[in-house]
Amino acid sequence: MTEKGSTKKIYEESKSSLKVLILVTGDKGGTGKSTFSRGLLDVLIHHGVKVAAYDGDRRNSQLFRHYRSLESGVTQLDVMETGGADRLLDDMESGVAPVMLVDLPAGAGAALENFERETGFLEGATELGYKVTLVSVLSPVRDSVNALRVLMEEMGEMPRYVAVKNLHFGSDAQFELFDESKVKQELLRRDGLILSLPKLFGETYSLVDNKSLTFRQASTDLVMSQRRRVYQWLDLLDKELVKAGHVLGFNS
């Protein structure tokens, strides 16, 4: 994939010494949080960002299954157990990578809140030079909106927030519950960002899943029609992610 024009300029202008911890959440299984995590990891690596990836979803370890063969690999964490997320703070202190990406399991909000109460990890991350970004992948249902509301209430003003509309569930217009909500207003008040996760054709997605490929591998290893679908999807995702590049690790 080739960077051109304004996209390349945005990447170049967004570089800084900030380090980023990205935590990807969803209200329940099936929202697309692991698909987003995989896509984000793929794009970060493609743009030469040094990233440490962690899969906290032990029941459905998509990030680990698809990306463990990469040189940087993927570390599995049992974040639902007390002490299971401690490695994140330790790895930040050791400087394992300027960008750390964590795919949290469905319903991990309570575990994340407990981790904050027990360790004050938000303040700890700040002390170590990391900014924390909380990504909430949304479906069009009210539960998704409520989960984001609770996340912001519990985690407070310190993190940066990104809401991602998963267009697998329909067009942007179908997210009216979120768009008309006070949750969206509060997100924007906190300078939060709203992105869209493009839809990937179901048959193509299934092929990628069945073969446990990275998206970049799929864009070269599948038959021509399917390769082009993945390539186009990655290109669309790339353009979305650059809109939030300064909170998703492209500035490191």
C-alpha cells in the first residue's frame, strides 16, 4: 500500500516522542473489537511502528492466532484474573515498545476498573511517559452506547477515547442511537474521536479467518478477487486510522 499526498503528510507531521498504550474494548463478544485490533496492528506494523501486542481474550484469541508468527509476536494475558494485567505496567517500565496494543476480552470493563483501583495504572502509565487510549468498538445497539458511557464514567478524564462504528452491522446512519446520545456529546467534550471500521465481504473474512492469516498476508496469498478485497479494505482502514494517528501510535 502506498502513502500519497495528504495521508503521508499527516503521518510525517504527527511524529513525536510520546508513547502510547492502546486498550481495545467492546461491550460483548461479536462487536468486532478483535477485528479492529488485528487491523490496527497490521497498519501500525506496515508503517514501521514498533509495537508490542497483547491478547487478553483467552477464549477467542484472534489477535494471538493471526499474528503470533510475526517477529514481534503476541503475548497472551489473562486480564480477568487478579494480577493478570500486571505485565503491562512492567513492560512499560522496561520500555519493551513505544506502542503497546491490548485486545481486551468482551466484558472486561470491570476487570479494567479493578486494575485501575488496585494499581492506579493510568497514573503509572503517565509516570512512564505513556498516554493511554481507550478504544470502544460499537455495534448499533443501545448496550454498546451504555458500555461506552460506563467506561467513560469509571475511567475518568485522563485517558483519550476513540469510538469505532463497526460498519459490518450497517451504514453509518444506523448508528443513530449513538449519534443522538449524550454519550457522544460527552465523548466529543473530552476531545474523543469517532472512526468507522469498514466492512469486509463475509466470504473474504471467512477465508482470512479459516487460514489464520494476517490481513497483509491475505492481501497477497489469496486468489486475485479476494486479495483485492482485502487490499481495498486495508486501504480504507488506513485512511480511517490516520484520522486518530496521534492517539493510536503513529506519532511514536
